[in-house]
Amino acid sequence: MAEDKLDETASRSLVADFISEVIHSPVNLALVALIALLVYKIFRSKTQPDEPVQQYKELPKIRRDFTVEELRPYDGTGPDGRILLAVNGNVYDVTKGARFYGPGGTYAAFGGRDASRGLATFSVVPGKDDYDDLSDLTTDEMNSVKEWEEQFKERYEYVGKLLRPGEAPTNYSDEEEEGSQQENESKSKSE
Ligand code: HEM
């Protein structure tokens, strides 16, 4: 019993010594504040993941071609919030970039539209309402469109082609079947 009390007194004085050491040294005080801040930040980032991650829900992938008119509803105002955008004749699903392309986003003018001309000419206003063949763009501007497309290719899912007026859509059903067959094969191999 007496030993317990001694232990308790010893550990109390250790804590008191530690606190007094920290309080009386500005360097230690600053270090303790820094550690507390870092611990707080780590804790916060674990409990509250970055907002953009929560802002969009993962939608099923789609693979099909679109006309300009068919693309238009996919500006983030639809029931599922999907956002598609065309660049250089190809359509990408940019739903995960909703904070850019969704309603109220900086680049909302590109959602549901062909963004090629805007990207090439640094203009964030909605492009033409009907099909834009981009034939009046300079070589530099077309190169810029291609560079932009590379960025979209890296960040977003490819959906299909932007169809010219009268152009028939590609039938992707074979590709899908092949894809799911491959998936099944790789699943059965891993089992
Ligand atoms: C003063 C002018 C501009 C500033 C300060 C600016 C700033 C930015 C910043 C900071 C980002 C990155 C945002 C992030 O990753 O969190 C960004 C992305 C982007 N900007 Fe701009 N921007 C400007 C003009 C433009 C113009 C004129 C265009 C095209 C017409 C444009 C198109 C884009 C696109 C497409 C993205 C990529 C969004 C994505 O990741 O999907 N920006 N901009």
C-alpha cells in the first residue's frame, strides 16, 4: 500500500515537472502546440474526408455515341447528376469533376456540350447549339484541343464518339459482351 502511494506521488511529480518544463520553455510550448495542431488535422482528415470525394456518387459506366442534342441533358441537372462533355470528337464522363462542370461550376458552360472550341479559344461561354465541325480553328488551336483531350483522357472515363449530323452510332454491345466475358474469365481464374 505504502509503495503504491510512493509510486503515485513520484508519477505525479514527474507529470508536474513535465508540465512546468513545457510551460516555462517557449520552444517546448511551440512544439506542443504544433503537435496538437498536427494531431487535430490528422483526426479531422480521417473523420471528414475532402468534400469533393463525397460530392458525386459513382455512376454506372456508359459506352455509347452521342449527338450534340443527346449530350445536352447531361449537364449535371438530371436526376442522377451525370455530366458528359465532348472534346475533339470524343465524349467523356466528367461527373467526378462536378465542382467544375456542374451547375454553378466555373466551367459549367462545358457540361453537356462540346467544349472543344471553348477550350481552344480560352472562352468559358457555351458553344454553338448545333454540331461544330471546328474547321475554322487554326492548327495551334486544334493542337490545343488535342492537348486538352489528353488531360480529359487521363482524368475521366471515355464514353463514346460525338456524332456528326447523320453519322450512325457505333454498336458497342459486342464490346460490352467481350468485356464481361473477359471479366468472368479472369474471375474464374482467380477463384
Ligand atoms: C484567370 C483564368 C483562369 C484561372 C485562374 C484558372 C484556374 C484554374 C485552376 C486553379 C484549376 C484547377 C482546379 C483544381 O484542380 O482544383 C483549373 C482547372 C481547369 N481550367 Fe481553369 N483557370 C482559368 C481559365 C480557364 C479557361 C479560360 C479555361 C478554358 C476555357 C479553363 C479551363 C479549365 C479546365 C477544363 C480545368 C480542368 C478541370 C478538371 O480537372 O476537370 N480555365 N483552372
